[in-house]
Amino acid sequence: MHYAYRFRLKPTAEQRETLDHHRDTCRQLYNHALRDFNKIPDSAGTLNQRVRQVRDQLTDLKDWWDELNDLYSTVAQAAVMRIEDSITALSELKEKGYNVGSLNWKAPREFRSFTYVQSGFEFDKKNGQTVLSLSKLADIPIECHRQIPEDETVKEVTLKKEPTGEWYASFTVDDKDEPAKPSLEDVDADEMVGIDVGILKYAHDTDGTAVGSLDLSEDRDRLEREQRNLSRKEHGSNNWEKQRQAVAECHLDIKRKRRDFLHTLSNYYAREYDLVAVEDLDVKGMLESPRNSRNTASAAWSTFTDMLEYKCEREGTHFVDVDPDGTTKECAQCGVKTDKPLWVREHSCPACGFEVDRDANAAWNVLSRGLSKLGVGHSELTPVETALPTGTAVVPAKRVVEAGSPCLKEPPTAASRQG
């Protein structure tokens, strides 16, 4: 399984110029390779064969393109092979119903990263400081806020320049020792959880824990003020560039807070339980709706589900996503469906009289569907027999993202597994 560690770089002014030079050289090489690739007919072979045909021309290019000799060999190769990754990504989007076009050449601001593959990089200690040594580039100071485990193999390093001007290094690792998942028949009822996601309460699970949504209103107000100031500047002037960077910093702050919240929440569920069931929401269709699309985009449910899936894989936890249609309307006790407007926050079944929080009822339906999808039968998993609480205390999102406080319920049973 592949995943990444991301660290911030602290380059000097001279190193920044070198990084930008390498980045722009990779951009020009990508554009040149894309032009040559488009000249190759589809009948010449598979996508990979056609891209490799372009990559094999690198040796001849270096004879007249002096800047290519400044790049480490795998960096130049990765810039060309990026065409294959981009086309594959576009094809996947088309299959999901998105209206996408073809690849175009990249402008300087659109090409922000380059990659070292397999070799050409290593950690080193110089003057008591950790540096990232990059072949044909520089020894750049790096902030290592955590260590990469020795049993994980670093496959590649991607250097990326954010719109704020900051540089980051992402280390893609290969963890060969994935933990074995417990047998589904051996998973106890209290080690399973169903999660209903929403906007007012971001997550409500079958253990009676509800997590409030992250409040980013102040950050959005600040972003709007900075954007208004940017609109008053002369485009392309020094003042405009400074204000553009201020806007980029606002976007980055919001992105960091949201991803920190999602990482902490998904980590909690992946480490605390042996089986996790969650809704497979049609976020694309919800975003196309004229109502509440901003809050839907801000919730980033797809990102949360993706994080939860790969972290469950990493922790040896069973993960299953289910069809969310009708989970709120259907009674978790008897299965009778009852229409509820959004403002009704309690579920009261007219057939069996079962009363519970609306989101708690949906969470139980999510777990039930997840077990059915996995082919597991647990008759004891019913709201009445497990004494599901009718009242739920909402855990503020601020508490979730506090450093050292990833636990969502008392007692903090996950604290011993935090890392």
C-alpha cells in the first residue's frame, strides 16, 4: 500500500531560484513531450508504449537542450511519464460522468511540482540540522515533524511549490507489512461502527458519538476581505502580487484546518474499530444541486471517505461503503419508511414507536447495510437490544483537531493508540 509523508522545506533564497529553475525546466520538457506525444497515432500502441516512446527521446534532446543536463535523470523521465498519469486521471473522470477535455500545455503557474523516482534523494545531518539532499539540486533544510518508519521504503519524493511560495516535499512510501484484518465472524458488535455524515453534525455514529462540523466562518470572512482587496489592485503590479499571495495564504489556512480535521477523525475510526461502515454519497450530484452546494463542498465527504478507506487498510480494519438512499427515512428497528423534512431532527416510527435522533437512526441503517453487503449476520445489532441512547452529546470539531486530543468519547480508549 502506498501513502505519503509531507514535510515543509526551508530553502534559502538561492535554493528557491534553483528549485524554480528545475520546476520550469520540467514544465517546458512536459510541454515539448506532450506535443510529440500528440503526433503519435493511437494505433502505434498502448498509452504506456506511446509515452515511453517519447521518453526514449530524452537522450537526443540533451544534445541540444542544455538545461536538461541540469536535471537528475529520473526527474526528467518522471516529467514525461506525467503525461500517462494525467491522461489516466482524465479517463477516470470521464467514466464517472465528468465533462473533461484533453491535455493542454502548462503555463508557469499551472506546473508546480517535479518528482525524484527511486533515487537521487536522501536525508542527511549538517550543522545539527536535517537536510534533504537532492542530486543536481541542493541540500535543503527540512522540517521533519515525525519520522518515517524504517520498515517503510520511500519510492519517490515530489517537490511542490504552493501558491503562497512555500515549498513542500512529499515522500511516497511502500508499507509492505500491512496488518492482517480480523475475520468478519470474529469481530464483536462493540468493535463495529456505522457512520452517518452531514453538515450540522459532521459525523454521527452507532456508538452515540456526534462530531460537530468544523467552523470556518471566520476564515471565510477573512478570505472574502482579502479577495476584495485583490480586486482593487492593478493586475500584475507588485501590490497585486503581494495581495494575491495573501489570498493564497487564506486558502491554504482553510485547506490545512479542514484536512487536519478529516485526518484526525478518520484516524480515530480506523484505529478504534475493527469494522467501519460509511455512506457512499453522490457528492458530484449534490454539488450540481442549486441548494447548499457551498456547505456540501466544504464538508469534503469524498475526501473523508477516501482517507477513511486507506487508513482502515493501513490499520487492518474492515471498510465498507453503502448506498445512502433512504437511510434517514427507514426505521432502524422495523424497517418502515417515513418521510421527514430536514428540520425534523428526531426519528419517531409510526409503526413500532421507536424514537431516536434522526442521524443515529441513519447510522444504524448504514451499519446494517454494511454488514449485509459483507455477508455478515449480527442479529444482536439492533438499536433496542444495544440500548442506543436517544440523546447524544455533540463533540465540537475544535476538540477533535486539538493536538493530543483525538478521542471522541469518554473514556479515551484510543489515547494509547495515538500516533
